[in-house]
Amino acid sequence: MTERIAVVTGGGSGIGRGGALALSEAGWTVVVAGRRPAPLAETVELMSGPGQTVPADVADPDSVDKLFDSVVDRFGRVDLLFNNAGMSGPPVPIDELDVETWRRVVDVNLTGSFLCARAAFAVMRRQDPRGGRIINNGSISASTPRPFSAPYTATKHAITGLTKSLALDGRAFDIACGQLDIGNVASPMTEVMAEGVLQADGSTRPEPTMDMDAVARSLVHMASLPLDANVLFLTVMATTMPFVGRG
């Protein structure tokens, strides 16, 4: 078997696009999934190798099932899932956060990751050759919160539990699971950091960022290991960002 099939959720922009392009450069055939077809198509156009787009809403069980059915119908297997799709809520005190926003963040970040992992796991344990790898995007918020980030932080802490459970339950089926925790990668979502970000002491200060290439190389390293080896947790962050000592 020479062709390796990767599924990247949230592949239309940011870390998802950067990861998809890096995997393609490393020789993977990449399926990018997300809710917006046009950005997904742009990602595939930028790839150096074969790719496919599958519009999907990770929070919708039927949509996730159709995504993985489509991949198996086209390629016959799934070797890697980069569980990347996610969203954050507005930076407000928890008593000002509406319940619908909480539920949407939980649906996308946690339930969406569960649904995609569940579908990928089902394929990986039954395919021949058996096995595969799941990499969850945990974020540094999986261990340490920012101010006014309760829904995002809670879901990312939960991703750590999902990662550990998948790593444990996957042992019997040659399925490895690891978590990539990312801090301050330069992207349209982090442009605001140059203007100033609320800190735990109540001040607002600019924060440094790192190039997307650092994240992409970290992802490819984790993805390229043989299945008898696993990076369970990897943190890649801007060296001078205010993270260590933050909590």
C-alpha cells in the first residue's frame, strides 16, 4: 500500500488549510471537509498532490457519516483524520454568554470531534490493512484558559479526555491517537493579537505569533510515524508568547 488517505476537517482556512497543504506536500492524498465549498476548493487548488473536497458540517451526524462514506467509496480507506474544525465564542463573562452560543461551541468543537473520530475509528478498525491515526487539534486552551473563554476552554479540555480515550481504545485495532496543542499561529484569526489581547491581569497587550509552517511540520511529523509509535501530546507555540506561567 503506497497511497495514504488523510481527512482534514475545517480544511478551508487557517490551520486546516496549512495542515492539508503540508500533508499533500508530504505525499498524502488529502480530503478536505468543511461547511463552505469555495474555500475548500481553493485549498485543493493549492495542493501539490491529489485532493478532494467534501462539504460537511461536523456537528451533524448524518453529514459526518456521508463524509466518511464518500471517502471510503472513492479511496477505499482512511489512514489519517486531522480533527481540526472548531470555533470560539465571544470574549464575555460567563454570565453574559447566551446558552445557544455555548451549545454551538460544544456542538462543533466537542461533539463534532467525537462524531468524526467515531466515523474514522469505525473505518480504521475494519479496513485492510487495519489501523490508522487520529490527530486532534487541542489548542493550548486544552490546559490553560484565556480570560472569558469558558466554552472554548471547556471543549478543549474535553478534547484531551477524548484523545486519551481514543488512544486507549484504539490499541486493540492498531489505531493511534495524539493531540496537537497550538499557540498563536499567524492566521487571519490571530491578526487581532498584534493590536492587543486581554491578559489574565486585566491588561491588554500584543502577543507574538509563529509561522504556519511550524504547525504544519509538527502535524506531518506526528502523521508520518509508523503505527507502533505515537506522539500522544505535542505543544507547538510562539516561543515568547505569554503562556508558561499564565495560569
